[in-house]
Amino acid sequence: MSKIQIQLGKSAKNTFTYEYDKNDKDSVKACIKAYNEFYKNYRDTHSISARTWNFPPVIIDGVIKYVVTPNGNWDEPRKN
């Protein structure tokens, strides 16, 4: 099983955590569906400004793989 974690806001209550089987496409689809619902709820209850968005990391199995853009998409993290 793999674990994904995304904290969209400053509060821990705005953290999406989900365990899924990365070898099972239905499990991965269920994870993405759950994330999209979580993000929609966050967006509907919080003001999101592209100017102040902090690009929270998408952590999969303890490793930062992506960052969340203001529109909810996942981008590769910038290399510094």
C-alpha cells in the first residue's frame, strides 16, 4: 500500500490522507476521486488566491513528488 498526504491549508484539518494500492488502477482512481472531492470542498469553503497560494507538497510514501497549484492540479516541484 502507498500513502498520499497533502495539507492544503495551515490547519491539520485541511490535510488529505489516503492509502491506495499503486498496482491497482481502480485503487488509484478512487484515490484521485477522493482528492478531487477534498479539493472541491476546500475550494468551496476557502478563498484561494493565486498570489498567496503556498503550493503545498504532494507527499507520496514520505517523498515530495508534486506541488498543488491554485487550481488543484499537481505540478513537478521547482528545482532550486
